[in-house]
Amino acid sequence: AFSILPSFSFHAVSTKQINLLATMSEVSVVLVGCGAPLKSMGWYHATQILHEGCDIAARLDFIVEPWYMSPAGAKSPGSAEFAEFKKELEATKGVKFFSRVEDVPSVENGVKRLAIISARTSDNPSLFASCLGIGCHAIFLEKPGATSVSELESMRDKAKELGVSVFMGFNKNVSKFVSKTREYAKSHPGSNVTFLHNNNYEESGLNECFERNAEGMLKNMAIHELALAVTFYGVSVDNIASVEADKDFSQCKTLEGSSGKAFTDFSTLKFTIKTLDNKEISIAADRCGGDDSVGIVTDSEGKELVRFTMPDDEDAATIKNAEERIAGAMPYFYVQSPDYETLKKRVAKAIVNSESAEGVATIDVAVETLKVAEYLTPILMEQLK
């Protein structure tokens, strides 16, 4: 039988004890958009919350899966694996599954509820509104949050009206390699920083990649690096003095997807932003460059001084444990596992203790990041013609 819970261990506790824990030291999680086991980010969020070794102050109570619990989705690829996952969690953890957010029971008095939304970007606004309607105290929203700035701003404003905190899944904001890169650059005045993001697509798979990520590289793959620029370098649309593409590194292509529709996007991209307050940051992304992320510090002449990577040697044991615990998942889950664990730990702790979540990007950062992505995309495409 299919199982993605091979080495999880669960404590046998009474319902009364569980409710007491939820009220005092845990958040109650509603996961929206589970997706296919071994392939979808929502599913991976679930496995980390359930795994005691992650020590996240959260309990997974409800999963909402609109696609696989629909008549069409029930016959689609991945549905059998989802059905087995559902059956196992219902039996071992008492997790309740629904096809609609609106069907999730109202939050109980004294319980703090967190919604984790990991669905298709185009579905996020409606799912977000539904989560506000079931009494969520906070929402963890996967990047980029929405397909447009106006949608994301509307979501932000509705949440603020209700006093709901919104955290974003920009995992690199809490990555060690980012902290190390920034600290090194700070101690070497006049140096420059480049954040490089690699994916491990084959050239032959770029057609499917462009179609599946139709919002484009800057709103998808490189959105993490743009969030770093916004968070740590003060980049905004209003204070960008210049942006320049590295034409030797970058390539913009138009490829036909399986639908027959053509998609224009970057397969590789590198550019440097200079701000009005004299800050400079470079961002690079390569769809076919591997499965790591790198922070590179160079001197004023462009000579490399140091580079820090994710994953690094310190992460090797954590990644190996994740691979052994759940074999066969998408490789980037293992690579990003330590950072996503840190994100959820900080968010859950912040909700339980009614405090800010250290280093975690908010929806305000996401709005500005999406604005920058929309602003830069046509400029960079024009430069690469």
C-alpha cells in the first residue's frame, strides 16, 4: 500500500488533552490545497507539521483539497495517491478532509487557527477570502500570493480590516546562506552581492515549464530573490534608479506549450538593480542550472570573494533524513526542507505567543515584490531583444 508516513510517530492522547494543547501551545491548521503526494508543496507542508522531529507548534486538523475531491480530479493523475494519503491521515491522525473551505467547521473558542494556502496562484484570492470567513487568526500564503498586484492589495486590505496576520512562503528570507552572504558583504565595504537561483529542468522540459508557470520567471522562480531585494535592500518600484540585464548570461525564449499556445519567458536571466539611495543588488536565475541557490559576494572589480550555498554541508544531514523518511519526492523539497521548517516554526510560535515572526515576509513585502516583478519584466524583455 502507498504510504507517505513511513516513520512518523504519534502520541496517544485524549481529545481533552489535544484540545488543551491546541488552546495553550499549538495552532490549529487548515491546509488549503494539499495536491498530489510527493509532488505538491501543500502535501509537503502537511508532512512537516505531522512529523514530530520538526517540532512545529501546530496541529493539522483540516485539509481542503478542491481538485482531487472533485468529480474531475478524482480521475486525474495523482488521485489514487491522494486517496491513500487521505485514508491514512483520517485513520491515524483524525484529520478531516473537505472539498471547500466553507465546509470547515467554525473555529472553537480559545483555539488559534492558521490557514496554509498552497494552491494555484489564480485560485488564491477566492480561497483567501473563504479562509477569512472561517475565523482564521492568521494565513500563510505561498508565493507569489496572487496573479496581480491589485488582487494581492485587495487581499491584504481585507485581512487588515479583520485583524488577520498574513505571512508569505518566501523561504529564502530565513535561509542561512542569505544571512551569511549579507553579513560578509557588510563586513567588506564596496563589495557587491548576487543571489543566484538554479532549477534543474532539462532544456526539453522548458515548454512545459513555461506553460505551467505562465505568470513568468520574475513572478515565480525569481520572486524569492526579488523578495530579498525588497526586504533587505529597500528595493521598490519608486526607488529603482536603473536596471540592467546581463546579456551574456540571459536568454528570453518563446516556446509552445502542450495546449498549442506560445509562452514567452526567460530561460536564464541576470540583472543588476541600482536604487536612488545608492544600493545595488544583482539577481540571477537559471531554469536548467541545477538545484541549489547561491549568494555570491564580489569586490568592486567583479572578482569573487566568497559564495554561500543552499544546501550547504550543515544541511546535508537534515536533507538525508528527509530523503530517508519520505523517498521519491521532488528533489527541491529536500533541499528547501530546513528553511520551510524554520518558516512554519516561526509563524506558529508568533501566533501562539501573539508576537512578530522573526524574518518572515509579510503580505506587504509580497505586494511590493509583485509590483517590482511586474515593473521589471517588460524592461528586461526589451533589453534582451
